[in-house]
Amino acid sequence: MVAKNFARVYRANSVLTASPGQLVVLLYDAALGALAAAKDGFALPPRELRRFEIINRQLHKAQRIIGELRATLNFEVGGEFAPMMYRLYEYYNRRLFEANLRKDVEPVIEVERLLGDLRGAWVEMMRRE
């Protein structure tokens, strides 16, 4: 119990002291974690009842996080970047909706790869600053 509370306090402090770029990376990490958990749900035996609950919950979590990333886009100063990212985030959420509807892991794998690439680009950009 104490370890869980310590971890929660540590995460909260990480968010409160993070730069805007670090916050984006934290959101990517959270979305990637939810996608990994959803993939774990797909790996459960088909007759496992909680399989669908896990998949649904984790895909919705990833979609909410992607929605938050989309909501933080600044169209006034983002130039061509903001509308492009908006369309990418919309695509990711549509693919995750399809994965949940059809209970198909392939769109999850695709979005996980694409989000991982974006996360890597953010980390590289922050490293160069």
C-alpha cells in the first residue's frame, strides 16, 4: 500500500514539474501503456470473459489520451503541423474504434507503432533543444 502511494505521489510530482514537451511524452507513454494492456487482453483465450472488458477499457483509455493530445494542438502558432497532427490523431482514434468494434488486434499494433514513432520524434526534438 505504501509503495502504491509513493508511486502515485512520484507520478503527480513528475507531471507538476514537467515541461510542455515532457508532458506530451508522458501522454504518449500513457497511451502506449494502454495499447500494450489492450494487446495483452487480445492475447487472453477467446473464452475468457474479462478479455473484452480489458480490451474495451484499455482502448477507451488510449482514445481519451489521444483526444487530450489532439485538444492541446495550437492552430494559431502550429502552422501546417497542427492540422496534420489533428488528422493523425483522428486516424489513430478511428483505427482504435475499429479494433474495439471488430475485436481485431492489427489496428492496435499499427497505432502503437505510429505513436511510438511520434514519441521518439518528440524525445529527439527535446534532446536537441
